[in-house]
Amino acid sequence: MGSDIGDIVSRESVSFSDMQNRTVAIDANNTLYQFLSIIRQPDGTPLKDSGGRVTSHVSGVFYRMINLFEEGIEPVYVFDGKPPQLKSKTLDERRKIRENSKEKWKKAKARGDTEEAYSQAMRSSKLNRDMVAESKELLRLMGIPCVQAPSEAEAQAAYIVENGDCWASSSQDYDSLLFGTPILIRNLTITGRRKIPGKDRYKEIKPEKIVLEELLNKLDLNREQLVDLAILVGTDFNDGIKGIGPKTALKLIKEHSSGRKVLEVKDIEIENYSEIREIFIEPEVTDEYDINPSDIEWDGVVEFLCEERDFSEDRVVKGLDRLEKAVNELRHQTTFDSF
């Protein structure tokens, strides 16, 4: 989930036309969780093949990436590596939430409450190693490059953007900003009309663009101070200070210049403060990445989706036609624009 600093983050709606001929580094695990959460039956049951394997994630990869290419966006997927040890508590808490939601989902289904069932099912999504491996294989067959981060994918994606190898990074979490991405795009792969969980209403989700330099200027902070602010609020690596939300944290950082000074004045201790700060400011990243796309392997995609996972061959072939056309147009246009 990342640090909950959204209340002080200014963002602007951005159209797909504004992102044409751009390459975006996508936080893979974050995006796959989104696919698992929202690509479900009305009662919350995920899509499955005849063998009972969940296929929501690969369905999202295939069809949503086709949509991105048709909008003129070239995706690069960045996958999480080994999480920092300080994240173990957060990961354990997430596991407990998933297990609790799974039980509530089963009970809601049993009593025929599809509204509650769907809402709880979304919170019960679990991304396992097999799903990650399947997603990587499908992306490879589609010609979409994958990057393996040594640790946090958001940090690696930010580094790729900082190096000028991608235009922006894409994630739902604001941590990308803490890791220093110059441009963050939210809602890139989940745009469209979405039902509000627990309510009989829908909302239109549109892409949002956040420019780090503009945000820091507006808040009158530097990146290190933004990291300090987030630590006060709480991150994946620590609990925040009770009673301090992002607006209060912003006021305190401006008043005392640094998070460490705030803790000193308030006589409060955050365990492992220096190590948490270091995770964001000097994250573990690698220069060993290749973001060059490859050719689409038609037969491989058909075998992977249709023969092995029961997808409709007619739909998949039509999707591949769309993908090939969009890829050819995008890469031709990008090459043309480079002259």
C-alpha cells in the first residue's frame, strides 16, 4: 500500500493522447494485484481455467497491455526482488488481512450477498510466485520487456526513469515519489468505469500525473524532507506516529526542517529511523537491465492462453491482431519521431 500521503499530493488528470509515444516503467507486482482484485466474477470469484488455476492476472496482462499499445504507450514491467527485512511486519499484516477477507468472502457468498462478497474478494487477492512467473512468460511472448529489481520494484522503476530510459513510472502507491521518480502515473492500467465497493454507485477512473519537482516546489520541501514526512505518517517499513497525518506532518517538517528534529522535539522514537530513510534515499537498484522490446511470438501466446489456460482462441487471435497492429504503428512512429 505504501505511505498514505495522498492528501498533500497534487496531481493532474492526464489523457492517453498526452502519453503517446512514451515508454512507462510499470510496477509489476502492484499492477498484477490490481488485476487479481478487479478481474472477477460478480460474486468475487476470480477467473479460472478448467484445472482451477486463477487466470485473472494473465487476462489483465494480455488485454490491458493491448489497450496500452493502442493508446501509443510502450510498457516495461519491473518486478519486485527481495523485500527489505524491515518490510516483514507489513507483509505479515497484509497476509492476515487477506485471510480475514477470504473468510468474510466465503460467508457472504454462502448467504447470497454478492455485493459484500465482491468487496471482500477484492481484499483477499494473493499474488504468488507461480502467478509472477506466468505473467513474466506471457509478457515475454508478447514482446514486452521485464526488469528484475534486486529489491523494491518502485525504486528500480524510479531509477530507470531518472536515467532517461523511460518517461515515467506507473504505480498506485506514492512510494514511487519517495524513491525519486521524476514522473508518476497512477491509474494507468485500471482506467474506466469502476464500481465503488459496498455501494451501488460507479466512478470513472482516469490516469493521474504527478511531477515530483512540481510537487516539491508546491510543498516547499526537498525530497529528503518528503521522505521524513512519510516516515512520520507511516510507511511499509514502520508505523506512523499516532495522531500525525500528512497535513500535520507537513506542518511539523516545515517548522523543524527534518523528521529527526521533529522526533527530538516531540520526544518520540521511531525504531530503525535511519535505515528506513536510507531505503528511500539510497535504494538498492541495478544498472543491469534491458528495456528493449522483442517480437511477438504468436504461436507461443496462443499455446499459453488457449491450449494451456482455456482462453477463447478466437478472442486471443483477434487480440493478437490488435496488438501487432498497435505495436507496429507505435514503434514505426517512435522511430520516425526520433529523426
